[in-house]
Amino acid sequence: MSFLTRIAACNQWRRDDFLPWYVAGERLGWVRRALAAELVALNLGFAVRDERLHWLAAPDDFTARGAALAAVCATLHERGQLPAPQHEPYPVTPAQREHARFVIDRAYAPAFGCRAFGQHLNGLVYINEKIHLWVARRAPTRRHYPNLYDNLVGGGLPWGMTLRENLIKECWEEAAIPRELALRARPVGAVTYCHETSSGLKPDTMYCYDLVLPATFVPRCNDGEVADFALWPLTQVAETVRDRDDFKPNCNLVVIDCLLRHGWIDPEDPDYLELVWRLRTPLP
């Protein structure tokens, strides 16, 4: 395997399998052709014109739009075509999350190919001046990717919360990092990817953070989403990402970005520039 292979695995989708989804003249997502046909056949206020799926019945109001789409998704869930809702609102936006036109339940964002946003934090510990990373193993009960390794903290960014508020919340829930320590996290950029899954399309953006932790700190999960934690030398993390399928796929990208920034992958590596570029894949 290679680090480029890990990035490629998160950027696989066939544009021809999807129709762009338009609301009030704006493209806000991508919907599989089969789901688009179902939305039209059920008379839910959708129409396909010029190879585009249009939501003709969308209300003009922000709140009313979100409620109307929730009703559409509930109908599809009752028919067994969508999973149960997660009751976590995500923005539906043509660009940045602040430009949301309405909200959608997190469980349904991929079905409509909506841009989604998350935050991932690397927990660094310096031992004898060498970097170690805390890694989290996802609980076996997780809906997606159970038992795989994860970044120390990682979670979606719901509508109605600031980046700072959500990071503090996720740090406490997933690793028992107290507020005063979480506030020391340093924003270090973002990575993007676009991946087709069984649920639909995920054009995602992950805000990345580094947090240097004291050697005495031991993470503890408060929300049941993590089975256990391990503190690994950076080389062990790098080799696991490169050579094994043990990490949740998008977490590989956060680790690769960390390896680049801290010089484990340096400019002498023949893949260096391509890795830098491809971690910021332009979203469709």
C-alpha cells in the first residue's frame, strides 16, 4: 500500500451515477439516479429536467424547507429506502457551512450528496522529544466502521454550533479532555474528499487540529463511542496507515496530513507534492 492509495480510496465516485440536485436554481447536492426516479414517482414534489433533479415543492423559508425535506426523508425511511434519522441537523449549502439554505438530518446528507463538515483532532504526546499519537478504537456498536482505529477526537459539525463549541463538546464526549485543555488545540488546516458509499455521496470537509497533551493525561470515553485508546509512536501510526486497513478511511487522511506537517513525510519523498495537493480535493 501507499499513502496515495489511502487518499484515492476516499475519492472514488462515478459522476454519471448521480444527478445534480437543484433547489431554487442552486445546486446543493448530488442524488443517485435510482433515488431521483423514486422521488419523482412518489409525487414528492421533485422533477428531472435536463439531467438535473429539481425540488420544485421546496418552501422559500429556511425552517419550512428543512421540515419539508424531513417529511420527504420520513416517507423514504418508511419505505425502507433510507435509514433511521440521527436527529442531528446538518447544513445544506452550496459552499461553506455558514451559507446554509436549510438543514437536513445527518443520516440523510449522503443520500442527497450534501456537503458535510467535521472536526478531527490529533492528540500528540512528546516522549524523549519524539512524537507519539493517541489513537482511538471505535466501539463495536458504532453504525459505521466498528472496531477500526480513529483519531483521538473526531466528529461531525452540526448546524447551530460554532467550531469552538463543537470541538469542546467532542473532546469531552470522546476523550474526557476538559475544556481548558481542549482550548489549547491548534487549528492546522482542513482536508477534503468526495466518496461514494452505499448511503450516497459524501463531499466532506474535515477541519484538523493538533493538541499537545501532557504525558500524564490518559483519555477516557464518555459517550460509549470508543472501545479503548492506545498511545503509539508516530512511526507506528504511519506504518499502520500505510500498510494495513485498520483505520477508518477518512481518518487516514487526517493522519497523512499530520505526517506531512511534522516532517515524517518530507519533501524528499517522491509523492510529497501529490500528497499535499490531493488532501485538498476540489469538491464537486
